Amino acid sequence: MKEKEENKQSGEAIESISHPNFEISRRAVLQGAAALGVATISGMALNLANPAEAEAANRVMPKKWDETIDVVIVGSGFAGLSAAAEACVKGSKVVILEKRPTYGGNSIINGGEFNAWDDELHLRKQLNLGEDSPDQHKNDTLKGGDNYGFPELVEILTSKAPEALNWMIDNGGLKLREILNRTGGHSAYRTHTCVEGVGRGYTEAIKKIAEGKGAEIRLNTALTWIWRKDSDAQTPIEGIEIQTGNKTKNIKVRKALILTSGGFSRDIKMRQSFNPSIVPEFNCTNQPGATGEVIRYAQAVGADALQMAFIQLYPYAEPETGILDTPAVYPFRGPGYGIVYVNKMGKRFVNEMERRDVVSMAQIKTGAKPTYSIFNEEMIPKMGTKEEVEKGIQKGRFIRAETLADLAAQLQIPADVFQETISNHNKYLAEGKDPEFGRQFTKAMIPLTNGPFYAIAQWPAVHHTMGGLRIDKDAQVIDIWGNPIQKLFAAGEVTGGIHGANRLGGNAIPDCIVFGRIAGVNANKAG
Ligand SMILES: Cc1cc2nc3c(=O)[nH]c(=O)nc-3n(C[C@H](O)[C@H](O)[C@H](O)COP(=O)(O)OP(=O)(O)OC[C@H]3O[C@@H](n4cnc5c(N)ncnc54)[C@H](O)[C@@H]3O)c2cc1C
């Protein structure tokens, strides 16, 4: 309940003021200021966001262990499951710890979008959607993150993304939809969607591989400390403390500890301590377990963290709750097929092909919540399915109308302005030039001439934390002096330095799976 209250959005944005990162409503900033004062005092004084901080200095390594495990993995999302699948070699005991009562973290509720420049079905060629390459994907990713991503890590992600996708198809029974999208910040059609249209399609495939090889998942079990004698470069990780209910146990880690505990979007105190502009009033798309204590435990034994202030807003969340449900993925998939974003005045306000941070800032700058995505019947099979849209209409998420005038009436936006906006966009598309926002047009885009027409309301919500633990290309955690910490690995959203200032949509799944697999393989060599 408290969490819900803390994350409640400030309601309609009325007036904007400048902030170094972006413009934000005055009301949201003012409301944030009171909470920020508290967070600043408690958060900055200790610069710690989570439990165990006070006793950290007094912790003493246990003299005896309750259990020994070869490879312990913390977190049961894409990264943890992938690490487990690779760490399971003959004779090795591999255990995934998950603090929540169910497996999957943010991964299982994710929108099901996976970027890869190719796949074993060669969808891009089949659908005649132009060219792509590992380098093109790499360059888009670096540019999309303002070149804060480390090129050697980005290259691993983009070059190995198709292999990760094919691994799930071949070994986990993953099935893809026969569609391919070009999404914000990407210069090619490379965003794949699983048949389920939600991350569960991938988590189930990887879980099948991991459990098939003998990995065990322990639910309701939280990592509460990491044991390392001191932070000298030669000193390995010894073990961990875990908690199940009110029972505490110490576990000796024989080969390696892999941290795959995800991001900290739900950790308001941690968010505030690194980026006060992401005020508590923003909604959040994440599951409640997306908190940052594991980053703090790793820092307490010498791990380095980087780029912690880079926190992404998802521009297309449900405006009142911040939920990223199935309908909320359509505005993300649509730009490559001609979807148009309009504000409450019925006008376009941004280049729809832009990255998430640019779209979010443009939405906030409109000064009035929400904004809308507009598409027509012809675009539906390119972005999803008729069944999904019908369900969305029944839930009140999508609005359908036979004419643009009727759609405007239902959205309560000025019909004449809206019709002129759409007619101008149709003209720009026909002429191949957008004099207003510089949208890049492709042959695959569809003009909004024939109805029925559809709309969905959208507004930014806190979504992804790009910063986290520093790793090298072997997924080893690097300490504050630049040395790998023996027996400690990390992968997925808990790491930083890959996506830079802004993650391109669809890049997180390949990041988690590619680096999760690398961590799993190397964990076996570590012990
Ligand atoms: C709604 C939503 C939709 C998204 N859609 C997409 C998309 O379509 N494409 C894309 O590429 N990306 C998408 N993303 C981003 C992507 O899903 C995440 O970055 C990714 O799932 C992170 O995976 P992970 O394995 O690193 O962590 P997670 O999947 O979050 O798993 C981490 C797990 O660790 C557990 N944990 C944390 N601390 C502890 C502890 N102390 N002890 C034990 N367990 C702990 C958590 O409870 C959690 O279950 C989406 C994100 C959200 C929230």
C-alpha cells in the first residue's frame, strides 16, 4: 500500500519548468521536493539505500557454513536463468535464489521484444524489410545511449543476439510471431516478438533449458550479504548469507556467485540518491522486487558501480497506473509502420522514430497528460493481433472509431486540428519528407487514410536503470581498483556500462541472455 502511494503520479501536468535532465511539471517538482529533502538527508549522509547498512562494518565471516553450493545465482529473470543453463555441467550443483514468491522478476512481465539483426528464420529477408548487420545494431545502440556504453560490451551484445534467440528456439521451444518491427532509435527492422507477446515466452524457454540440465530455483529466498575476507585483488568471494522467512543461513560458494538481481526502478530511495530528477511521483512499470540492495552488498565487498544516474522513462505506459501491459507495447512497435503520436491539442509533438528519452521529454513538455498513439486497422497485423486489440478495447485501453472525427470526439481533442495533423502526416509520408519533425519514412509505412482508426493513451513511467555493477567482457565483476573480483560475476540489468545514457527498446533481453550465458560458462572455470 505504501509502495502504491509512493509511486502515485502527480495527476495532470500543468506548467513546465527546466531541469538539467529534462523539463518536468512544476507541480511534480514541488511535490517531489518534500520527499527529496528526506531522501537527501538519509540517503546522501550514508549514501546507502538498503538494509544492513548500519551493521555493515561489524559483520564477521561465519566460522562454519550451513551448506555448500557450486554456483549460486541471485535472481530468476532472463540473466539468472541463462546463467544457470550454462553453469549446469555434470557434477555441479547450481541454485538460483529468488526473494519473491514467484520466479521471473521483470523478465516474465516484459513486453516480449527482442532485438537481433538476424534469426534462424531470417524474418527480415522473408518480410522484405531491408538490410541490417551486427555493426549497424552496435552503432545504433552506442548512439542511442549517447556513447556512454562501452563499445567492447555492446559489440558482444549485438553480435551474439541472434545466437541467443536461436538457442531458445532450438533448445527451449521458443516461438516467434512472423512480424518484425523498427522501433524508436533503431535504423533497421530488428525487433522480434515471441508468440505470447510477453516476456514469459522467453523465460519459460530458458527455464526449460536450465531445469532440464538440473538447475534448482529456491523461491522466497533473499541474498542478505556477500562474504569476502577483504577487498585485496587476490581475495575471492567465500560465501553468502541468505534469508528464507525469518531463517538465516550461510552458504559456502565453491565455484562462483553470479549476481542477476535486476534493476532498481522500484527503489525510490536509491533512485533519489543518484538522480533526484526522477521524482517519486512518477509511476513505475516494474515489479515490486526491482530494488537495489544487491548492488550495495557487492559495493560493500569492493565492487565498482557506474552510470547509476541513468534512469529511463517508458513513454507509453498506462497514464494513471504506469502499467506496461500488452496494449502499452503497441505504441513502441508502431513507429516503423507509420503510427502517429498526438497531444491533447490533436497535434504531433515529436518525431515518432525517436528514442524513449526524447519521446518522454517531449510528452512532459506538452504540459498536458496524456498523449495518444494513433493507428488504423491495416497496421494491426504488423504490430500484433486482432484478438489482442479486441481484448484491449474491452478493457478500455484501445479506443476504436470509424472516422477520425469520431475518434477525436471520443478522445475529447479538437477534431479539426487532429484531422489536419493526420492529413499532413499522410502527405509527408507520400512525399517522403517530414518538414515538421524530420521523421524518417520507409516503404513499409502505412498512411492513415482508411478506417477504422484506433487510439491509445500513453504517459512516461520509470522503467529501466542503465547503471549498475561494472563488468568486463567475461561478465566478471570489477572492483573499485579495476581488478576482477575472484569468483564474482554479474549479468543483466544489475550491471552498468552497456546501454549508456538511454537503453534502446528491445535491447535488454539480448543483453541479459548473452551476458547471463557468458557468466554461466565462466563460473565453471572459476572454481
Ligand atoms: C513491464 C516491462 C516490460 C519490458 N519490456 C521489455 C521488452 O519488451 N524488451 C526488452 O528488451 N526489455 C524489456 N524490459 C526490460 C527487461 O525486461 C529487463 O531489463 C529484464 O527483464 C531484466 O532482467 P534481469 O534478469 O536482469 O532481472 P529481472 O528479470 O528483474 O530478475 C531479477 C530478479 O532478482 C530478484 N532479486 C532482487 N534482489 C534479490 C535478492 N536480494 N535476493 C534474491 N533475489 C533478488 C528479483 O526479485 C527479480 O525476480 C521491460 C521491463 C519491464 C518492467
